[in-house]
Amino acid sequence: MLETSKNTLDPSDWNAFRLQGHRMLDDMMDYLEHQRDQPVWQPMPEEVRLSFRQALDDGQHDLESAHQLFMKDVLPYALGNVHPGFMGWVHGGGTPVGMLAEMLAAGLNANLGGRDQAPIEIERQVVQWTRELFNFPETASGLFVTGTSMANLIGVLIARTALLGVGVRHEGLTADNRQLIAYTSASAHVSIVQAMDIAGFGSNALRKIPVDEQHQMDIAALELAVAEDRKAGMTPFFIAGTVGTVGVGAIDNLHSIAELCERENIWFHVDGAYGALAMLAPDIAPRLQGIERADSIAFDFHKWGQVPYDAGFILVRDGELHQSAFASPADYLKRESRGMAAGSPWPCDFGPDLSRGFRALKTWFTLKVYGAEKLGRVISNTCTLAQHMKRRIEAEPLLELLAPVALNIVCFRYRSADTNRVNADIVIALQESGIAAPSTTTLNGQLAIRAAIVNHRTTANDIDALINATLELGKIASKNTPQAQP
């Protein structure tokens, strides 16, 4: 009999462990298969919340008991973004295929920071596919990260290196007397602000450009801001266009931004957190004209790509520059032409993480099993459903559309004399009902019910259920408020 360590964490009875593992897998498949039998979301009882405040103990609890606690106290009180009625935020629904791929990745327990291994080749394969999708050159680089927030930060840091040179990594920003300025839409995601903060420029170095009636960045205002900053002796270095704004799903005029960046020698970054993958949908992709001219693109496979969380990505046109912005040689990271230390450059040369999970596998499985065409149809369908919701709203005198429906986000409200209070109450009531889960946003000072249709499981019936419930709950929420005339 082979000797095993007495301190191993492997099971003493593999057969029993295997049976329990199959039960756990079956439970999750049942959960996904029967989503419609469950509420989208439900409040967590206080006793359940308090059960997670226990001190660490020295007792050992078997796997079956831990699993039972998960099924009783965790699974029923998740956010619910796998449910077809979830429309609160831009969260993908995940897939059973992605779940299984995540299991394989966890079993392999690969660290994709570097070294010569097949998992890194999987990541390089996905990098190649993204190059092709966005028509980037073969010299472009790509990297999996946690999400677009991190990808946006990496974009800012590469743009900094492009302007100031690699020396900025050693000397810091204070070695250069220029005041660097960045620009983005007033509707852009807060992660752009955070990126400027974390990168050391300060959030005040980011100009938030007004938007037009379509909620797109005003190009004339952008050009004026750049000109005024140059006149004042400052140095514009970074412009972030948005594909799918967080509020209403607007797409900035990427072609015009690209023209300005080329003319002014400014880094052109695209925050395409969910919208960039519209390139997979032939009917929507033409609206992203100009994205192929970007210097860097940040997006998430875990949104419209339906890959389980997390699977963010950044694609950079100049791979050599990307590497120079992050590569940090060290004795323990020495590269060889043979052996396990071969295969340079490594992913850790393109970002801040040396310890990296195998995010690429669930993405690779998703693309391999479903294919780009089917994923594109899913994306198109969510936009079709958004138009269905728009028509339902326009047909109801008690409802009002508050923003253009550019992609898959619909912002509307229930008409009332006290609209902000009433609509806030409606959204909470919808969430607690378990029927549907939208969120809120504020547009021109008005609180809006915001429905982001991202889940591949969502159908027109789910849209109708949300609208019908909104009308019913609106009557209740406004019963003590004088009703405005439609």
C-alpha cells in the first residue's frame, strides 16, 4: 500500500467523498434547472445572517454537514442573477458548462502567473480569439483580470507609460513636471475615477465630459476641453470611451473619439465592460464602429459572455508596450529556454498579479461549447427583449420611458405626483416579491426603474411579468399620493 501523509487534506474514503461530490453537483444542476420555481431574490432572515458571525472553532465538520448548511443558509439567499427575472444590474447568468469548467479549473489548481504549462496556452488561445474579434494585430496582448474595473486601471497605467516612458515606474509621477489629464463621459463607470485615483493622478485630473440627448459623450465638448487644457499648459494623455454606459447602455461615438486621439496623440481606451462583446452579434456590431482603432479595450466575459464570475479582460494593441509597463524581473522568476521556467513572456509580465486563477478555462469552454454565433444570438435577443419592454412601457399610460433604449437597458418610471418616492418603493417591492429584480438609477434628477436584460434565460414572459407587477405595485405605492395625470 502506498504511503500517504498523515497530515493530508485528501479524504480518507475516496468512494464516500465521490458520492457526496456527486450529490453536491446534482444539487447545483437542480438549482439551475429549476430556477423558475424559486424567487429571484428573497430577504435573508436575521438568524441566518447571525449564523455567519460565529467564532472560528477547532472542531471538524464533515463535508455533508457543510453542504447542508450551504443548501439551507447560502443558496436560497444569493443575489439571484442566474434567475431569468434578475434585471437589477449588468450581471451575466452563467451557464452549466461554465460551472463544470470552473470545477475542472479548481481541481487542477493551476497558478497562471507563469511557467510552461498548458493552462497558459488556453489563455493565449482566448487572447488570439479576442484579437480576431476586435480586428487587432497579432502583436496585441491580452490578459484575464478580475473585471473591467481592474482592466480600466491597467489601461490608465499603460497610457501613463506610453507618454512618460518606462522610467516613470522607477521615478514616479513627480519626476515629470507635466500635469496629465484624462477624459471620459459624465455617464462613465466610477472605475475610471478610481483608476485615476489609484494610479496617482488624482480624481481631479479626470474631466467628465457632458453627454447629449442620446447619453453619448458630447464630442464638441470633449474637443473643447482638450484644447482648453492644452492652452492652460496641461497634457491630455487618456480618453476613455464607453460601449454600454452603466446607466442606460449608451455607446459613445468611438470613431470620432479615435479621430481626436489620433490627431492629438492621446491614448484611446474603451470601457466596454459588457457592451464590447456586442461584436459577437452581427446586427449590433456595426454600432461599435471605431472600437478596432482603440489602444486598449476593457471588458468582461462574465457579463454578456455568460461566463461565471469572474472573468474580466483587457486587450492592448501594443503588446510590447503593455509588457514594459508591468514586467518586473526577479531571481525567483528567472526564465529558461527549457524546463518549467520556459514559455516566456508569462502572464505576470502584463499585469500586477503573480498569483492568477485559471479564468481562461471557463471562458474557453464557453466559447468552444456554445460558439461565437450562438453567444451573439443571446446578445441580440437581450436587445430584442429590451425593445419589447420599451413597447410595453409606451403602451401603458401609467408608465413613462426616461431614456433611449440603445442596447439592453431600459429606464422608466411609474407616473405619480411623488414619482421618486413611489418608484423607489416599487423597486423594493418588486425585489421582495421575488417576481423580478430591477434596480434604480437617477436621470436628470428623476429616479428611474432600471432593467438590465443580460441573462440568456430571460424571455418576453419575464419582461411582461415585470411590467405587470410594476403596474400593480405602483397602484399600491401611490394609493396615498395624488395621481398625476398621464
